[in-house]
Amino acid sequence: MKTTDIHCDSIRVTGALYERARDVPMGIWQPYAVQWTGTTSNPAIGNGTLAADCALVGMTCHVRIALTAGTTTTGGAGEYRLTLPYRSSAHKTAVPAYLLLGQQDRFFTGACVLVAVPGDLLRVVLATPSGGKGAFWGAGVPLNLVAGDQMIIAGVFEVNVIPPVVRAPGDPEPDAEGQ
């Protein structure tokens, strides 16, 4: 593919805009394999659902994660953590999180905090109604998960390095000029 540098005040693009030699158009949502772990023992999604998507725009990653507990979902032990699709450039970044616990018709809000080691993980901090110190989401905190309970995260973070280009088998490698 031949590329050309363009310098102008505005550009109108028909179709998709690709950037940084990526195979996916800028801002297009792509699924990624999120992992849900516990600090003591890992939970198991069972017949529930756990799905995650991300979209890159430059060095900014938009992420959304949704977990719905099923009848065979088990909680493991300890604080829960979720993986991100890429390494982040800054830690202590917070993104919104919502925890819907249907068993008691309760709604919890909070934020996610990036954890640097090992890798980049999200820890969900649940807010308290009185403004006191929040608690980390985990087995039994704030309640045990039952079928139908949901956890939804949506947020944005800056990636540490440009993610590698994923090429389909048989695609030619770019030449020295990236073409």
C-alpha cells in the first residue's frame, strides 16, 4: 500500500480513515479477550457473559467491559481485577464503573483504578453513599453475585506505545518507507 503525507487545513474522507499503519480504521470498536481474576482465587464466568471491546484513536484507547453473572458463575476470592487490551502510559487513571446487583435491587457506582503490576489491570472501587472510603469490588463485596447481576465499565486511557500492527496471513510486509 502506498502512503502519501498530506498537509492541509481540512480533509474530507469517504469511507474509513486508517492511521499509524493499523489494519483497523481509526475509532472502530474491536473485541478483545478480557480476563477476570481474583487476588486470592479466580472467579469463573460459567454460563454468564463477559465481553470487552476497545477502539483506538491515536494513542487514546476507549474501552468497554460488560459482565453478567449466570446461574453457574462463581465468585472466587479476593479483589476482582480485569485486563486491559493495551498497556497504559499513566497509572492512577480512573474510569467510570457501574455495578448493578439485581438480587437486592441495588445500584452501586464507582471508578476503576489502573494497577501497574503485573501488567495493566483495572480495580473497581465502589463509592459509598455517604462519601466515605470506598471498597474494592471482590468476592462478597458489596454482595455476592447472583444470576442477572451486571458490572459495566466504560472509559478512556492513553496507551503506552503504539500497538503493533496485526496483519492477516499472506499480507505483504511494508517496505522501508512503510508502503
